[in-house]
Amino acid sequence: MRIAMIGAGYVGLVSGACFADFGHTVTCVDTHAGKIQALKQGEIPIYEPGLAELVASNVKAERLDFTTSLAEGVADADAVFIAVGTPSRRGDGHADLSYVYQAARDIAGAISRYTVVVTKSTVPVGTGDEVERIIRETRAEAEFAVVSNPEFLREGAAITDFKRPDRIVVGTEDERARQVMTELYRPLFLNQSPLLFTSRRTAELTKYAANAFLATKITFINEIADLCEQVGGNVQDVARGIGLDNRIGSKFLHAGPGYGGSCFPKDTLALMKTAQDYGAPVRIVETVVAVNDQRKRAMARKVTEALGGSVRGKTVGVLGLTFKPNTDDMRDAPSIAIITALQDGGAVIKAHDPEGIEQAKLVLDNVTYVDNPYHAAEGADALVIVTEWDAFRALDLKRIHGMMAQPVVIDLRNIYRPDEMESLGFRYSSIGRRTVADA
């Protein structure tokens, strides 16, 4: 089948490349000429494991191409996916749907036969209704159906998530559209991936509900971690104890500095605002948003306390800048609030990240970026682990101890064990576990 993917960002590029790998013919459309030119030259604008190779192989097989011309990309397409950004709107927190609606207008002018228009972007309930209205108003004679097909891709594991999904949610009550969507995802039937058909509004809400629930699990275990620190418990053991209950499950029960990224912050906020507009407030989600916002700066206070109550004039090494490993995404990363708060307190920051330094430079000023973890530790009064990259899990701790001005480590991802750090002579604090106060 022929597919047009409107938007060659994270979701559009990964989805387009995976559909092409299934054997469909895919054209990714983006208004950013520089991005399209780079993609044509084999340069991938985002870091995602395996994506560069997947794109290259499908371009070579002539199943995947790129253009700035929407009319060219949409011509003769069986399905047109809208995969543009829906960032939080400044001022009120609602999802900004201007890119989605502009794409709908452009698609209306380009389709020439029955076409399934699919919202892949994360959009609030009722967006599909408005997309349908816009296309109908722009071109009354057009034959089309609007479908909701939310993505559930984890950055760092997006290709696996697309090809081996827990479920595929499709919101449509149009039988022709249902047949098209079934055929598009037919290659996944061998893996027995559940294809769940719902109403369009139900599908739109499902994406927000899923992300809000996961954000709630993260926030819950973070608050339990705070309690563990006060009562002498171990949050990792608590997490194992409750995670073995199959009604709860072990995923997203890793205590840390708070969630970030491109999805959870904006999606929880958008769901909260939508619920308020409809007079059905989601108070649990409102609390999750507030607690998570407060937590990031609280992590800076944890660093300050580890250094005796002040960071003024102290050098702090930071390991990990991106919101999670295996991505270069800095959107709402905890490191931003933590570093900013430390700088406000007078700290000097040195930082290393395996993939995120160039993106970090766009949002963090007055930081010395270094090319490996040891340079971040050299001469530092404290070393803070913010992102759990694999490269940080087996550092030469004896070497680091000898390089630091003070042997103070604040592990916000619980990578190391308190007894190990104690035996090596570190002052060590982590999340929801005992603190090694004296080296």
C-alpha cells in the first residue's frame, strides 16, 4: 500500500521507516527543507538505535523517500498519517493543534480518491472530529475517513515497539477505513499483536490515559522513595515486592529524579486541561503533574545537602543530560531543572552525556561539556548521576575517587550499591535508600 507520513520528526520518521520495512511504499513529508535534504543524504536528525540503518536499507530498496511537497507525497496514497508536533500551548497548557489542523487543510487539497486520514500525533479527544470538519469544509466532494491511531513508542526502543507492539489501537467506525488499517498492520499479525478497534474518541483518550497512568506509577514510587529515606526502608526492595504482584507489574517502578521527555509532561498536562474543560477533573493526574514539577528542583537540594548545605563556588560534575538513555532528547529532561537550580545556588557545572550534548547546548548555558565521565569527575566536589546510560554502570570508581576534590556521589538512578560506595570511601546518597554520610 502507499502511505504518506506528514511530519518527519521522531514519530513520523520511525513509523514511516517501519511501515516501509513491512513492504509498503512510504513518502515522508516535512516543511523543513533542511531536514528533508539531510534525510535524502542519509543524515538522521535524531538519535534512535537502529534507525539510521533501517532508513538507509528502505531508501535503497526504493520503499522510502522524502519530500517537502505535500501534494507529491499524498498523491495516490491509500493512507495519509498526520505525525506533526502537538506541544503544550503557552499560557494554558492545552495541546497546540495548529500543525495538525494545517496538515488537514493541506491534505484536503491534495487527495484525489478515497483516502484514510490517520492522526498519529497525540491529540485531545475530539480532534478527529475537527480534522474531519476541516477537510469537509475545505473540499466538500472529497472521499475520505478520519481515523485515530495513537503511537506508543518509547524513545530508545521505538523500532522494537513498532514492530512488536503490546497493542495497536485504531479508532474508526468506517468499514472501508477499518479494512485499510487492517491491511497496513497485517505484517504484525504473525506476532499476534492485538488490533483493537474502538470509536475515534475512545482511541484519542486511550493514549492520554495510558501515559497518565505510567506517569502516576513513576510519581508514586518516587514518593515512596522519599518515605523510605525517612523511615530507613529500601525503595528498590519495595518496588520488587509490589511489582511481583501481577496486578501491579514491575515496569515504571524505578525511583528517580522525575519523569521528562516529549510525552509524559505534555500529555498529562493536556489530559488535565481537557478534563477540566469537560467538567470531569482528573485530580490524581493534577497531583502527579504538581509533584513531578516539584521533584526536579528537589533533586538539586539533595545535591546541596550532600555538600553541606551550600554549592556556592563548588564544582559539580553531571553524568547524563537527556531525559532517558538511548536518545538525544532533552525535552523536559530533569537535568535542566537540576542544573539550573544548582547554578542559581552558585555551582560550577561540568557535564557529560553520550548523545545529548549538542541538544543540551540549546537549553543550558554556562555549562562546561566534556567528552567522557572521568573529565566530569576530575576536580569536582560532587558527581551527580542523572541519566542511567549503560556507559555509567561500570565506571572505575577507584579512579574517580582519586580524581575528585571531594569524594561525594549523588546517584539519582540507584546505579550503584551503598555498601560498595562505602567500602571505596565515598560519601554517597541515592534515591530511597540509606545514605553513606562519612567516607
